[in-house]
Amino acid sequence: MKSETAVQLPARTQQNTAAWLRNRVLLPLISHAVMIVVVIFILFPMLYALLLASQTPSEYYNLKLLPGTALFDNIAYAWNRINMGRLLANTTFVAVTVAIGKIVLSVIGAFAFVYFDFRGKNLFFVLILLTHMLPLPVRIVPTYTLMDSLGWINSFQALTIPFLASATGILLFRQLYQTIPPGLADAARIDGASPLQFLLHIVVPLSATNIAALFLIEFIYMWNQYLWPLVIANSDSVRMVQIGLRQLVATDAAVEWHYVMSGVLIAAIPPLLLLLLLQKNLIQGISLYEEK
């Protein structure tokens, strides 16, 4: 028995060592390597834009994959050429207005679906969800006709009001409110709180994480809008930044990519800063939604 044990111990030790190396060293190393490659692949367009924005025409025509020295000069030229300050102000106003409007309507709509009983409630909720099947390109013609009949062409009303309703927001908050204990609403009713007081003082504070997550999602969604602003807003007073960037692309000459990419970098800064500020809320909001 002693000889058998003496022979088996080294084999077991080798197996344990191999398993330890595989689980503690090899697998984490492979995982980190894969994540680094994925991150580089995702960030490459932005890194390439930064590279071109810092170069002179002679540098990027010679395909030099090294940072240049003209970054700030290119940014200043792009800023002044298309009145970037006005474009950023317009886009920020539209994105913030739509995000806040969607949150308000989604909170109220979800609150009504959860805490009020009315005829056809489930049918109305299904109809709201069916609006996901009608994206903007499908309804752009009737929406444009409606805006024209209201006299809202080239106005902020046309850029914001058609986007205020949100089936996604209603679904998100409805799922959240269904997890709130019913006894909380009963206690508030016994204490004499009205439905509006219950919504503002209890439900909304419990929704803070979801509100921040939805605000971030809707802000970035509106910031990147191109088709509808291209169709509905043709004047400089209401033009958004994604449309303004098109003016940096010359139609009768070679494209000055160093100026185009400088404008792209400027346009990417506000949503990037907001993402860094609210990324924790976004992750928590998505995780809570998945748990529900």
C-alpha cells in the first residue's frame, strides 16, 4: 500500500498543478487577450479618426500611421467653418428635450398601466408595443406630411415632438413598478397620499437608476439622428450636428479628411462625457431589467 501511494502522489500533484495553471493562469490570460483584441477592434474607428484629425493633408495622403501636429489647428478650422457651437447647442437642446420628454411620458404611462384599472388596459399596452414594428423610415412620409400641415417644417417642434412617445420606456418602467410591493401603495393610500404624491415621492425616487439609464440611451439615440433632421430641418437655425458635419465634405474637390475627422471628434465628445458620467446607472438599469 505504501508503494502504491508513493507512486500515485506525484501523478495527483501533477494533475492538480496542471488544473491550477489552466484555471488561474491560462484561462484568465486567454480571456484578457480576447477582450483586448475586441476593445482595439471597437475603438479602431475612433482612434483612426483621431489620427487623421491630427495630420496634415500630405501626411494622411502618404498613409502615415503616426499622430500629427495639426490637431488643434484642424479642430479650430472645423469649428469655425460650420459654426460648430450653434450645431452643438441645437443638438444638445433636441437630445435633452426628447430624453426628458420620453422619461416623463414613460413614467406616467407605466404608472397608469400598473396602478390603475381601466377597460382595454392590456390591449392598449400591446398596441404600444406594436409601435416597435413601425420604425422611422416606415412612417417618415406621413410624419413629414403632418409636420407640414402644422407648419412645423424647420422647427424644433418637428425635431422633438415625434420622438417623445417611447414604447421601450413604458415597458422598462412597467417592469420595474410591478416589482414594487403592493403594500407600499396601500400604506400611502392609508396615509392620505394622492396617486400623484405616491408617484412623485415614492415611485420616482425608486426609479432613479432606470431614469438615468433611459436618459443616457435616448440622449445618444437623438444625438446620432441623421435621417429625420436631414429631411425636416434645412435652415441653419435648427440644423443638428450630424447634418452639419456633411458640410465639411466638399462636393467639387477632394475630401479634406483631416477637417472632417476633427468635426467628428468634436461631435463625439458630449455623448462620450455623458456615457462616462452615467455608465454605472446604465449597467445597473440593464441588469435590473434583465432580472425582471
